[in-house]
Amino acid sequence: MTIPCEIAVKSVIPAVKALITQELVEKHGLKQEEVAKILGISQSAVSKYTRKTRGQAIHIEQMEEIQIPINNIVTLIVDGSNSRTEFLKLFCEICEIIREEGLMCEFCQKTNPTIRMEECDFCDGKYIPKKRR
């Protein structure tokens, strides 16, 4: 059984990293090597993200809902903040928005054709975990 987080690893995370990479390189002038080190990826991966040959399985660049958390991640990086927790919270927020919009459904269906999309309501927001106290 494939879970949504597995789908996110293959489609959402690369798409988000592509957006972050493009912002850092194109708008903030960071070198590909710098971005690679910050994000823990290879310079080759950064190059592929900026050329849009990687991270294009799911198209999220036009989603207004994710622009604020993307910008906040970029700001954290540019300002040199080492707040891993804040970075992760923002990344998870983006993934939640993408799930709620139903953008991963097609990938879930491809991985497991027995899923009946009309009956699946996992990603609609009901099951997104609340902060534990």
C-alpha cells in the first residue's frame, strides 16, 4: 500500500525544491554550489532544477497558496537562519496545501489503480495531523 508521503517524495518535494532553487539562484543570485550545500543536494541537481528538467512531475509554480511559505523558506535561507524547525514546518505546510488541492491524486491512482478516487478523502484536510501538545 502506497501512502501519500511516498507520493510526495517522488512528486511534491522535487517540485518544491525546484521552486526554492530557482528563487535562490535567479532572484537572489546565489551560486548553484551554495544552493546545493544549503539544500543538501548536488550541484547537478540544482542545475536540473533551474533548467526545469527535474522537479516537474507536478506543476505548482502557479499556485498562489504556496507562494507565502515558499517566500518564507527562501527568506530563512537568504537571511542565514539555521531554523531547521521553521524550515520543516513551512515545507510541510506546502505539502499539506498541495494535498488539499488534490494535486497528488493522479499520482496515487497511478501507483495503486485499485484506489477509487471518488471514495478517497484522505488528502482533503480532514486527516492532516494537528500539533501535539
